[in-house]
Amino acid sequence: MVKKILARVILSIAALVVFYTLLSSIDYHWDWRIPWQYRELFVRGFFYTVVISIVSIALGLVIGVAGGVASLSKNPFINQMAQMYVEVFRGTPLLVQIYIFYFCVATIVHMDSPIVIGSITLAFFSGAYIAEMVRAGIESIDKGQVEAARASGLSEWQTLRYILFPQAFRRIIPPVTGQFVSLIKDSSLLSVISVRELTKASEIINATTYRTFEAYIPLAVLYMVLTYPLYHVTRWLERRMSTRG
């Protein structure tokens, strides 16, 4: 463990040195006072990104679980509705979905909050991927366990709740956590509908100061601050599940 940490530190330092050398070779007058001068924009953007990510993750998990279970339903209408939902949201670009939700769906339901619309869009987008993970997790359970549960007198819902769900969730936790990491980065696309999250903050700073590097390098660092812990949680969960499996 110590060797891995040491190797990571050395590689990180080397990467920073290379990055600094490359930036220093550019004929560009650096002004790192810009990020500090506009720190309030970054802080506000960071806050909105965290809030949007948490809401989208929670809603996406609910939608994904419901969609995954529905896709296994014996009712053809429920089954096909769930599959069509997954196909549409996985088969179209997130940017297009954001535009459709904001300019079409929001108008129909008379909702003018970009944050709410953006969070809902991200939730449906991530829910489609989680639905497939849930479906695959449930289908990966040995059929013999389902037959044994039925023979014991458990209903279909009881079998799903007490036999299939616990095992399936154990298997899908790592990929679902990885989906959450992607969702945080995908939230940057909400800047196109003027949600003042991190990316929008950098766009405003860049448009005001014309300092592209000073506006966007802090953006990359702040996204790393958000996603780095989740990335390691995902790796830890993968190791933990593999040892149990």
C-alpha cells in the first residue's frame, strides 16, 4: 500500500512538472490573480454543481431501479415502455435531451427553472443507464434461486425483494457508483441553458477577462475535487465485492 501511494505521489509530481513545463513554453502572460478575483463565481458554481449532482443522482437511482424492474415485467406494455425509455435516452446525445427538456417539456409544463429542468434531465439520462445495470444484475442471479423461492411459497414480489434485489444490488453498486462520477462531469453541459454551475462560471470569467487558461484550469481542478473521491469509492467497492463474490 505504501509503495502504491509513493508511486502515485511521484507520478503526480512528474505530471505536474511536465504540465508546468508545457505551459511555461507558451508565449502567454499568466495572471493567476484572475481565479482569486472571481472566487465567488467558482464557489457558487461549485455549490450548484454539488446540489444538481446530488439531486440528479437520487432521482436517477429511483428512475433506474424502477426502469430496470419494469424491463423485466411480464406485462408487454410495461416491458416495452421501459425498454423504449432506455433506448431513447441511451441512444440520443445528452445535449439534445437538455435542449428538448428545456425548450419543449419545460414550456409545456410551465416550468422556467433551468436548475430544476437540468436536474430532471440528468436524472432521466443517468436513470436509463442504471436501469440497464439493474436489469443485468437481476438477470445474472441463478434461476435456481428463483425456483427455490417459488417452491418455498414466496410470491413474485417477495422473491424480487428478498432474494433477487439484495444480490443484484451488491453486484451493481460499483458500476452505478461509476455512473455517478460520469453524471457529475455531465452536469457541465447544463451551462448551455444558463445554469450557473462550474462550467458556466468559467465561461463568464473567460468572456469577461479573455483569460482562457486562468478560467478553465481551475475548472478542471474543481471537477477533480468532486470526482476523485467517488472514483476511489468505486475502486474500493469493486475490490470489496470481488472478495465477497
